[in-house]
Amino acid sequence: MAEEGHKVILNVYDLSQGLARQMSMAVLGKAIEGIWHTGLVVYGNEYYFGGGIKHAPAGSTAYGTPIKVVDLGVTHVPKDVFEIYLQGISPRYTVETYRLLTHNCNNFSNEVAQFLVGATIPDYILQLPNEVMGSPMGAPIMPVIQNLEATLKSGAARQAPRLIRRLLDGFQYFFIE
């Protein structure tokens, strides 16, 4: 008898808590909907990249309630095989390898989704860094992004939503006041 599959869900969070949508035109000269963080829910846990590969019981991460939940399909990969897979990729997903724009939680979710269900996560999530850097203010804000990345690497990864919120609040003051 074939083993029943396990549903794979992508939880999508907006780290800016709505500020990106409100301020992106003023800050970037281009509208964006959010600053995305993603995690994959499978086997009763949510798996994500945040200072290493992390997991928590589904619905209990520090990111709160997802703004979108995307059904990616069903996996027939046994949990023990998945855990071995995560151990194998873990050297590529560490605090030292984290890059805010090019090697982040969304890249992790995409790679794991491909392993589990053979599908990628939505393109609007993966293309956000290109949209930001291709915006009129992309190059001028790069030093701010690099400072935020350095702060996150210094051990503040758990505080990412709060740091991004403070960054956007600063932009709001600068551009709107």
C-alpha cells in the first residue's frame, strides 16, 4: 500500500506589515506589495531560513499570521528522508551565507519546495529583489540594505520584522515629513 502524501503549504508574511505597500512609491519610485518572508509547512512544522534552517510547530513562528497561504501540492517524501535532505543543505543556509537579496528565506523555500513537490514558489516573491534593485532608487539604497544585512548577521535575525519596520519608518520620516 502506498504511503499517503503530506500537504505542502507556503506561508507568506509581509515583514513590513503593510508599510511597503504604503511607502514604496515614495521610497523606491516603484510600487511593491510587501517585503516577503516565507516558510514551508509540512509534517506539522513550518521550515524556514533565519540564521540557519529553523522549524517550529505550524502556526507558532515569530512571524505571526501569514498574509497569504499557498497550497504547493502533496509530497510523498518520507519525513526521515526530508530531514536527511535538510542536513545535507544546511551548510549552504547559515548566518554567514545569508544575503538579503540573493540567498534568503525565499530562496530556501523555493529550493525545498522543488525537492518536496517539484514546483517553485510564486515568481512575485522570488523577483522582489530584482524589482527593488531595478527601481529608480535601487542603487542609492544599496548601502542601507547592506547595513540591514550586517545587522541581521550580527545576531538580530529574530528581530528582522522589527528592524525592517524601523527602517521603513525612517524612510517614511525622510521622504514624507
